[in-house]
Amino acid sequence: MKGDGGEEEEIAEYAEEKWTPRKIEKLFEEDIHKLGEIADKINRREGNIVTFVVNKHINYTNVCVAKCPLCAFYRDAGDSDAYLMTVEEVLAEAEDAIRRGGTELHIVGSLNPEVSIEYFEEMFSRIKELARMKKRNVVVKALTAVEVDFIAKKERMSIKETLSRLKSAGLDAMPGGGAEILVDEIRKMICPNKANAEKWLKVMEIAHKLGIKSNATMLFGHIEQIRHRALHIFKLWNLQNRTKGFISFIPLLFHPENTRIGYERGLRKADPIDILKTIAVSRIVLRNFKSVRAYWIGLGEKLTQIALNYGANDIDGTIMGERVTHSAGAKSPTHLTVRKILGIIRASGKIPAERDTFYNILRVFA
């Protein structure tokens, strides 16, 4: 639903054909309410709809050799609470999701040296076989760019060969995790032992060229500065202009509890103004992305509702179980019913719509 001529003129003022990191950084200096108004108008031009997906998160392992200071999820192989799910256990989770109406399986874990590419090939192919038996279309959205890079190195294969094999087995799309902040001076402090910024972007570029769509994330609110967020957003905007392979951008709020870097530096969660401003700036800049997501797991239900008027036009989904953010101290539930999601969206003055992974609208809830 388009606004009047004044609205269009105001939005056009922010329609940069050539963003630079500095121009994006300067956006953060503007008033939060002005940014929110512009971001919301951008979304309203495409209708007043906020989307969600019926999905399930499956974290197949927590054993990780990277041991990132920002992570509370990882465990060493010998820890009492370390785990690696069997393919049968993953299939049981997938079957549960299908039974509950799920259309997307979000499968991520960590950098576990005991896991082979054959493990994922069996997992993905058997999930697809299960979906065919149930006569359901289920998207396998799995493995971050960091996990793909790790698998490729372990198997001594190229990124292209690794992704091609995974795609042939049933990989449909990739999540956007592992991006953290795409600036190596920050990565050296928060995730020094995993793929650098250039490699993350390269994996995504190769995936897009192979026809594997993906999301992109940004973990913010830790030791980074606004200029680092601006550079991160710029790099995503620039790659999307080349590949058109990104679907959604998810600004992920850093939860410092139970993390080594949070303890050592005395970090606290970013305040709501900073969070909403980051979401609004993301929507204004990343108009070449279909959506900017309010990840309710990290934000909580109340702030998510507000974010839907500050540039977010997607609420993620039902989730049906999440471990990574909760291990770092998130207090949100691990699952929301469709009814609850509809209530959050409607309370923000938006129209709820169920989507699939690729943002095809499946149903609009009037």
C-alpha cells in the first residue's frame, strides 16, 4: 500500500544507489524515531504485512573446536553435557516438525571434527525421503558458511564441491549464522578460530552461484563499534547487489551471560534504543533484501512487537526448540505457537502472513 507523494519523497531521500560504510555510519547518528518512521514506511510500501514461518531448529551437536569467546553453546568432546545427535535422532526431530505443520528445518551445530560430509548427506537425503513419504514439502535450511568452510577443509575439498554434494543430498538453503561482525579486527577477538570475513562472504557467494539461497546475520551489542556494524551491513549490501542470493537479514542481539568475553569485559546487553536503531538502519540500507527480521528468541516478545514498527517485517517462526541463544542467557521461550505469533503481529498493527523459507506467502491472516 503506497503512501502519499510526501511519503514517497521522504523515502526517496534515503534511497542510496551507492551506499558507503560512512554513509551507513551516519544513519546511526539520526533520531531513532525518524529512522523508525522511514523504515516502517519502506515496509508499508510493500503492504503492511509481517511474515513468519512454521519451522523447527535442530542443533545437531555442541562439540566445537573453535571455542569462540562469545559463545556459551560449545562444549569440549569430553564434557559431560557434550553431544552429537545420530541421524536417527535428527530424523525423529524432523518427523515431529512435519507432524506439527513445519515447512522448514533449520539445522545448525558447531565445528565438530568427528562429523563427516557423509553424515550430512545421509541426514539430508533421509529427511527428503521422509517428507516424500509424508507427502509434505519441507525445506532443509542447514549449515552456516563457517560450518561449510570447516567441512570442506576437513574433507580436503573445495567449497564448491562441498556445497554441490550437500545440495545434491537435499540442502535447499543456508542460514546466515557465523557472520558475527564481518570485520577481522573484531573477529580476531570474538571468534579467532573460525572463517574470517572474506571466507564467510566467499562461501555465500559460491552458494548463491550454485542456486542455494541464504540468509545473513549480524551479531551486535558486544565489543564492536557503530563503524563496524556499518561496514558489515555495507559488505552484505554489496554482495547482494552481485548475487541476489540473500533472502533475509537478521540482526542478532548478543547475550553476554555465560560467555567468556561477557564475563571478562563486563558486557551488558545493548539497550532497546540501540537495538531498534540497528534494525531501522538495516531496513533502510538493505532494501535489496526481502526482509529484516525481528528474531524474537533474542529480543523477547515485547521488544519484537515494537521492532515491527521500526523496520522489521518478519518475526522468524515457531522455532520449536532452540539452544544456542538460550545457552547464553536468553529468557524467551523456546517455542511459540502460531496463535501467539499472530497475536504479537496483530498487536503491532500489522497483518500476519505465513511464508515459506523463500518468502513465498502461503496464507494471509486477515
